[in-house]
Amino acid sequence: MDQKLAQLSVLNQKDKGAAYLSLLSSIFSAQGNANIAHDVHALVDHLINQDAGIIAGRQVLTELINGLTSTTISNTELRKAIVEDVLSVVQLRATSYEEQVNLLKFELADILEHDEDWSGAARVLRGINLEASQRCTNLSDEEKLRVYIRIVRLLLEEEDSVQAETYHNRATSLIHSTSDRKTLLAYKLCQARISDYARKFLEAASRYHELSFIGEIDENERTYMLSAAVTCAVLAPAGPNRSRILSSLCRDERTAQLPTYSVLTKMFLDHILRPIEIKEFEKTLKPHQLAQIALSANDRLSSTLEDGDLVEGASTRTGPTTVLDRAVMEHNVLASSRIYNNISFGGLGALLDLTPGAAETMARKMIEQGRLKGHINQVDKLIWFEAAREEDDAQGKAGGLGDVNQDTEDTGSLFTKRWDRQIRMTAAHVSSAVLNIHFYRLTSNRG
């Protein structure tokens, strides 16, 4: 090989291109060439470092890439080794061969993705400067969009949601450039998965459920998306918005075939969930859905046991530890409001396996956020629940239209209105009693 290259180096510049291409063709055409990796390396090193000419170099590298992307080399590991070796050599003069470098990176990413090396494939694609490279002057916005979506998908396979969201934002700025159905569906799936990883479970559930109806998607994939929608709905914060999602999923006949259907229906019907049911559901969750959550300093302080709470068998837990833990506890608080008119801090704590202070903290937050109707009497250590109004049920459980107003309710005004109502009722009774006495006196005098 070295002798052949030495002979070609003395040729005229205009003849070098054809001569190098002929040599490359002979390397690929040799059956069972055990030295193919060495021969390719020698040829590329000569082109790059022996000043064979940029034009000839680009022609030969382009043809080499075409040969590597075809079935010329069936051994995937060998093809991967050649691509990596060529990249390492050409990288020294990347500015002169930028288009060829990027083509090699796309080929290497394909090989790594085929081998399920998701992080490696994503790393290679991220190394391509899609915003400023010479090659990208020939790339349309739609092609750049596909690359960004591909990077997002690979990063999500490795559960790197932070980097995935960065490239998803770049894809969002280009999504207007395509009308291709397949690309749009891939983008929407990435949206749902990023919402899932970011713990925006209401958004994720809605997007997964929408995708599960699309006929172009494989049936198994649609079943997976429906199951993901149920999981995200269960993990979502308890309240009217989640009730709407649960209602939509319960009306979907396909959910009855899912292993999580029992938890879904209990959530929708506001039944209290038991630990054994939660353990079974927990087995279906992914690692990011079992993430640990930390309590704020104020919550830890307000959730500590007081002297009056020190009873045998009382829980010492000061708050939920995981996303699932919190979702189930909030659901059970909401379910309790359907069963009881009021409940003590200790009673709610026993139900949730929390200290009384932690149970009161959880109920207080839900009331503040408009997800629970009620008020708290801290003197008597009671939580009073208010019956849901018909319009709330229509919006929440029946899946009615319109947004649910979740403004924080002024708890002080409730006491004022109740006091005013009691005064009016007392005054009415007094007035009625006075009239009855007056009427009695009149009839007695006539008698």
C-alpha cells in the first residue's frame, strides 16, 4: 500500500483524483481483505497529511463514506472501527473537510444507535454544529429539526431529561418548518416524555392519551402510551384537573385491559387506596417516577411530633418521600373529604401514616392551592371539609368543559358569611316568636 501511494504522489494534480478513487475501489473490491482497515487508514492519512490536494481529498473521502454506508463491509464492528479511525485522522483538518466530517459522524451515530449505545450516538450527533457548519448551509430547517428530535429521543433513552429539554427547545423553534406526519408525531412523543420526566404529570397524561388514539402508530406503541397516560394521571396532583384526566381515561374502554385499571378506577371514584395496592402499582413505575422528594425546612418544622401526639403506634413520618407517595397521600386526603364532614389532625395522620402536623400541612397546602374545599380549625385541631358543588363535579368528575378556577380561597370570609347567616336566622326566629306572642295576646283579649 505504501508503495502504491508513493507512485500516486508523483502524478499531476489533475490525475491524482481518478488515481486515488481507483485505489479506493480496489481496496473495497478485494474479497476477504483482512487488511482493509490498515489500507483505508494509510490512504486517508496520505490524503490528509501528504498534501494530496483538497479537491482530490474531498472526492476520495466522499466515495469512502458512500462505501462505508453501503453493505460493502458487513461486519459492524469493523465498519465502526474504520469510521472512528478515519474521523480521528480527518479531524486534524476538519475546517477543510467539514462536510465529510459531518457525514462520518452521521454514519457513526447510525452504527452506535444500532448497537443501542444511546449516549454515544447522542454525543456524536451533538458534536455536529448544525447552526454554523458549511454542510448545514445545504440542510433545510426540516432536516435540522429531524436531527434535533433524534438527539432528544436518544437522550431520553438514557434518561438525560435536562439535556433532552435543551434540544427539544431547539426543535420547537423549527417545528413550523415541517408538515411531515411522522416528524410531527415524533416531536409530540418527545413532548410527552419530557413532561413525564419533568414531573408535569397532568400535561404528560394528556399528551400520551392523545397519541394513543393515532392510527399511524403501531398498536403495541399505542398500548404503551395509554398505559403511560394512566401512570402519569395517577401520579398527578390530586384536584379537579386530575379528575378530568381520570374521567377521560375511565371512559376509554381500552384501559380495562391494563394491569393498572384497578388503581385508576379507585382514583376516579375517590376510594381510599391501600398499601398493598400501591406496592403493586409501584412495580410498574420507571426510576424517574420513583424520585425522592425533599421537604422544606418549614414543612419539617411544622410536621414534628408535639407532646400531645406521643401515643403508642403513632407514625413518626413527617412527609411523603417519593412522587408516588405524595400522589397517594393527596388522593387519600381528597377521598376523606368525600367520606367525612371533618377529621382530626391525628385521625388524618393515622390514615396517611404521617404525624398529625404533617397531615395538617398537606391538607393546608391543598386548600391553599384550591385542590381541596375546606378550612382548618387549629384550636380544635380539626379539618372541616366542604361538600363539592354541582358545578365542581361537572367540571372535575364528569369531564365538563371550561377551566377550573383554582384561586386561593379567603378562609376568613367563610367564617364571616357563616356568622352573618346565623345572625339572620336568629333574628328571623326572634321576629317569628314576637309575632306569635302578639297574636296570642290579641286573641286572649277578645276572648
